[in-house]
Amino acid sequence: MAGFGTSDIKEREKEEGGDKNINTLESHAVIRTEGGEVGQSSSERDMAPATGNSIHRSGSRPQLDLSKAAIQGNFEERDPTILLPNQSDDLSHLALDIGGSLIKLVYFSRHEGQSIDDKRKKTLKERLGISKGSRRSYPVLGGRLHFVKFETNKINECLDFIYSKQLHRGGMDARIWNPDAPTNESSVIKATGGGAYKFADLFKERLGVSLDKEDEMNCLVSGANFLLKAIRHEAFTHMEGQKEFVQIDQNELFPYLLVNIGSGVSIIKVDGDGKFQRVSGTNVGGGTYWGLGKLLTKCKSFDELLELSQRGDNGAIDMLVGDIYGGMDYSKIGLSASTIASSFGKAISENKEYEDYRPEDISLSLLRMISYNIGQIAYLNALRFGLKRIYFGGFFIRGHAYTMDTISFAVQFWSNGDAQAMFLRHEGFLGALGAFMSYEKHGLDDLMVHHLVERFPVGGAYTGGKIHGPPLGDLNEKISWMEKFVQKGTEITAPAPMAPPGTTGLGGFEVPSSKGGTLRSDASALNIGVLHLVPTLEVFPLLADPKTYEPNTIDLSDHGELEYWFTVLSEHLPDLVDKAVASEGGTDDAKRRGDAFARAFSAHLARLMEEPAAYGKLGLANLLELREECLREFQFVDAYRSIKQRENEASLAVLADLLMELDSMSEEARLLTLIEGVLAANIFDWGSRACVDLYHKGTIIEIYRMSRNKMQRPWRVDDFDVFKERMLGSGDKKPRPHKRALLFVDNAGADVILGMLPLARELLRHGTEVVLVANSLPALNDVTAMELPEIVAESAKHCDILRRAAEAGGLLVDAMVSTLDGSKGNSSSVPLMVVENGCGGPCIDLRQVSSELAAAAKEADLVILEGMGRSLHTNFNAKFKCDALKLAMVKNRRLAQKLIQGNIYDCVCRYEPVS
């Protein structure tokens, strides 16, 4: 959840510059998925005539550029949204996947973006060697692709929907963008699935459009390949109710088996992009379950049938091994008493009528029978081709935990653990996504995982109905929607995941029963988020091994840790709301938004407490940035703005005296005092409850002096002497100044002004170029890259070293130049620069940093990470290709005990020279 996206653009327009930067997010095309029940291409090949029907491809249709695509979206979306950053041409506004059970509809809408340049960014790019020719120029025009689902037997609703939004004529916004365009501009629509043949005449009759048929299997494979390449935590296993995400090595992606369970089942062997073959299949699939279930239970919908199975006991209908052998295992051949010997077999021997059997038991027994057989057939095909990875998808799965469990267990059972069933978080969209991608297949190889950032708007934590149009259009609608939950007395917590009943089955394994009775089918069970494309994000070049790098230090898979940090965040919430409301003037509107934010974030916490893997692999960094994203969603751009301003002013007032004191010291004493100053100033953290309590007892200068007075060595982690030797030399060892240092700064106020800036000044004095690395967006009281130039400019009024370095680094281009000597800078001075890190939270994931930071890192030989978020919560164990210094005061007792076996306010000075 690192990075930032379209909701953050407006506050950044003054800051952004250079060639098309992060602001271009707003200009990119986006695929938005909507609705709680979106199906996958259902592989009903039997529906289509033999392949004698030629597949028509319209060469005259506008082409879609998918290079560096990613997913994004808006409120109440639980399904993925894919940004198309390089799309600039007009394109077809509609693509369809018409299966035997479900119709999947993808349509395009436009939106407008802007790009701003400024002198500081231009100077910085020149200094870092970022030429305009080295980066791609992104178009201004973009838009979104929306995903909608209809049951095929309600195709007229689908046609009405298309007509109401004029999607077959380019969409409602087409007249805005091109009022002179002919009304029959989109007379051809891309479509896949058997229904593309079956209903072609109906589309022509009702809408006057022709369906341009795309090969179904090709769409499935294209969609799967896209997801597996583009999304870090896309694939996961699911056993006994537990999700475990699997990192896919791109070099080992192929070959794999793709099992698409729609009305029937297609089994596809995928050998590479565009290289696949359908190797098997079965007519017993989702349609079988739905059809038989409807006949036997009278359920009217697929989800109703799944919900029924949740309350079932298959032992009432299935004949188990124990039923045959008097409750005993058949251990000689490895069968437990709970193994299903014959699905529905008990109905033969019992003197019961149909009415005597519970619909719930029938539904569960039917679900198990079909799932187990699909799992076995899939494994036999994997065995046939020597494949270990099997991916399952299709509307039959739709995020249903128990369905995934039964398939997983079947594969494990029949393979003796040699093969593994895996599922895709976005599994419902393979065919529809592939159909959309069929307009232009070029550029997929350019798509990189680090360009994708997944976010979870507030709607992802709530139960939602079927959405057939864009999500709630504005903030007021969003808040009103949330307030209805309170007005109706509905508890604002996330629903429990769909979990299986506590019955036994194949192999006799028990599965935990549901913690709640709410059905969570389809993507709601997976809480698919919104994937943003940030084309300027890159992997930090100085990571020693990006493949093994794990940013998070705290393991939130430990339930105790998860519960503790959720409690911390919940307790901090009221104070955060107060600050956020005050930052917006305390108006009634701000109070209303503050209440909505509190409910929304509480819902996120409840959802994640219920299922930690609901939003993908969960780390503390993700959790903390989720909070900031939620604030921004309710238009709290910078909750601590006024507090940061006051603390900056108070710190600047005493900076000159501090610098004079430092200059009176010897070099060795000054270096120690500087490190002590960084550690002491790091106490100012509004994210720490202990520190918030201190704020109520004194001024920041009083707190800073108190903190400095307690700086006594040795610190809990103390590598200062090793760092001092590297900086100043010792004995026969001469000082070895670093060429360039990257200083990852933390908080505004005393932390940066009285701590990190004096340290930066000392490095400049030694001839080291200094790059201050700060947040791209506000988070708590962290200083941002937008705020730093003004802070440096004000500080430079008190120091000639800072002034010359800031001028050399381009920081004083637009700022008021110090009147110390009236000169325009010294070209011989090493530069002091500022870059944004690409993040909007208090931690940092170095797999996704800004291109500016990546460029600055290429000549750096020292990394200094300051503060708990960047050096303890994340990156405490990170290894670099250069020297690294990690500085922090630990302001959380539990973290101190767990990480450094210390206590609150203990300090960390961890120096790790490159080996």
C-alpha cells in the first residue's frame, strides 16, 4: 500500500514538476471493477459452434496500449481497477465476456489530468542526471474501465444497462470529449465466451452493434498471465481456512496449469505469453452445482446455494469410510473413517424420502462432490505434464473459502502433497480482462510489479450490494452512505469471511467454523482492492537483495502482535480525529468527515482482525499507510499541518544558538553531539502515545532539552564508535568522507531542524553531497518533501554552509535567499538536495520508491534511516549495498522489549558498513 494516487493529486500540484510525474496518475486510463459478484469467463466451449466460426478481429478499431498497466479505483470498490498510463488514442468503450451463467461487462470512461512543472524539480533532475529523454512522456487523456456482472438469464438487464449509459456509443462522457463524434462510433464491441455467438443477433437487434468475437481461451490466459506478472500478492493457497500468499518468481512462472471452473471446466496448460493449449476438461462444473442444487434445494441463486452449504452436514447424506467399517479407519490403505466413500451414498441405504433430507446437507454434499472431483482431475492433468503449480479460477470459486479448501485438500490428497492448488485474488476477471486486452497486446512485458500499488477504499471493508454503475460519486454521498449504517442500527464492522461448516470430508480434516453467519462470496471474501499504477515508482537500487527484502520487522501473522497493534491504533484514533478536524477549521463539515473517517478506519480494523489476509499479505507498514489513505479519502490532506508549522517555528528560533554551540566543539565531540541530537529530537512523534502524553506537559523545546539530558551512552544499540572511525579516522586510518549520503528524515519540527539538518550540515562540511529524503504525502507529523525546501531556506539564513549547499542543490531557486552575504552561491560547494520518497505513510517499503530517489541512490554510498517507522518498524533488518546508519528513539515499550530487549525511550544507533 505504498505510493500514492489520484485522490492525492490536487494537494501536490504546486509541488510536482519535471516531465510527466506522479500527477499523471490522474491522466491515466483505469480499469475499475465493480460489484460484489463478478464472474470469470466460464469456459463453456460447448456453447459455441465448432471453431469453424472465424474469429473476426477488426483492424480498424482503436488500439489499447497496456504497457505499464495497473489497477486503481474508487469508493465501495472491492474489485480491481487497472490504470492504463500510456493510453492516448480513442478506444472501444465496451468489452463483454458472455458465459453460460454470467455476463461480464467491461466499459471505459475518461477523466482528465494535469501536469505541473517547477524550477526546483528541473534543477534537481539536472543535478541527478534525469534527462527528459530517459523517461516516457505520459498522455494527459485517460480514463477508467469498469467491470460489471449480470446473470446470463437476465441478459435484457445487461442490454438495458448498456443502453442507459450509452456504452455502445462511446459512453455518456463521449459527447463531452468529442461532441461532434457520430453516434454509431462504437458499432463494434469486443466479446468473448460462448454467448458472444449465441446472443450476437440480440445485440444487433437491441443496440445496433456487432460483436467482434475474441477467443475465449486466449482471453483467459492473457488475463491470468497479466495478473501473475503484475501483482505481488496475487496468488495464494487456501487450506483449513487459512490464506498464504505465494511470491511468484517471474523466471519460474511457466509452465503452469490453469483450471477455469465456469459452467463446465476447462483445463489449460500455459507455457508462456500466447503459448497455451486446452489439455482437458469436464462437463461437471459450476453449472452442474447450480443446476442440481436448484432442482434439489429450490434455491434461486448461486450465492443462495453457497450460503445454504455453509450450514450443512454432508455426513447426513454422504457414505463415509466409517459407515462401511463400523466407525473405524481403513488404515491399511490410508483412509480415515471420515473419508467420503460415496457422495450421496447414504441416501441409498436409508429408509427416507426426499423431504426428510435437509437442503443444507444436500447443498454441502453436492459442493464437496464436485469440488473433490475437479481437484482430482486437475491433479491428474498436472501429473501428466509434470506440473507443480495449478491455478484455479472461475465463477464457481468466487472467493468462497470452503470451495477453495475442498479443492486444495483434494489436490493435496491425491498428490500426497507433491502438488499445490493456488488461487488468484482477482480470479473473477481473467476472461473479461483478457477480452479488454485483446485490443492491443503490446507492452505487457514492460509491466513491473513495483509500479502497482493496491489500496482499499472504505467500501472494501463493508458489505455492499450489486453495483451496476460507477461507485458513489462524491464525498457527501460516501459519508451519507456510511451514516445510514448508524441510522439503521447496523453495526459498523466488517462482515466475517465465508467459512466452512465444521464437518468432515475427504481425508477427514476439520475446518474451523465461521465466526459469523454472513455469507461472503465472490470478491467480497477476498476484499480485492484498487490497484494504482504509479509509473515513477522503482525498486531502491541500493537494496542488497531485492528478491529477499522484507520491509516489515514485526510479524503480524502472530495474533498477539496483531491484536496489540490494532489496540494501539484504535486508542490513538480519537486524538487523530481531533487533530484532523482542527486542521480543517473545526467546521461542521470537518466534524462530519472526521466521524465518517473514524467509522471507516474502525471498519478496516474490524475486517482485518476478522481475517488478517483479507487485504493481501499484511504488515505494519501497510496498516499504518492504510490509516493515512483513509484520512485522505475523507479529504483530510494534512491533519497535523498547523502543529508542524508551530513546531517548525519554535525549532528555527533556537537553531542559530545550537549551530554556534556545535561550532565551538572539537570535531569528535561535535559528531557525538550531533548523533545525540538526532536521537533526542526523534522523541517528537505524534504517532506515539507516550510522546503525545509528553506534549501535554511541556513545550517542544523543554521536551527536547529533557531528552538531550538523558542521552547517556552506551545506548541500547550503540555502534557510534565504528561510525566515528569511518567518519573521522583513527590512528593510521585516515578519514574517508562519503561521496553522497541519503538522509531519510522523519518528523517535522525539532526532529528535522535540530536533529537531521545539523547532521546534514556536518556531512556537507566533510565534502559529502547530502540528499534529504522525505515523504511525498503527509503522514502524522512527518515532514514532507514539499515542506523541506522552505525549512532549508529558513535554516540557511542562520548558516552559510547550508545556504551555499542549498543553492548548489537548487533548493533556493524559488525560496528567499539568505542575506548573509548577498552572493548567489559557491559553485565549489557540495549540494544539499531534497527528493520525495514516493510514500504517504510513516514507514517505507524500499521496493517502491520514487524515480527521483532511485536516481539519487545510484551515486550514494551512505544511507541514514531515521525514526521508528523507517528504521525499526520497517528496514531494521534490511541490508544495503553501501554503508547504512539506523537512528531512532524507541517510543513504544513493547517494540523496545521485542526488538532490542530494552525499554521505552532507549536509543538505537546501528551502523552497518558495507562488507
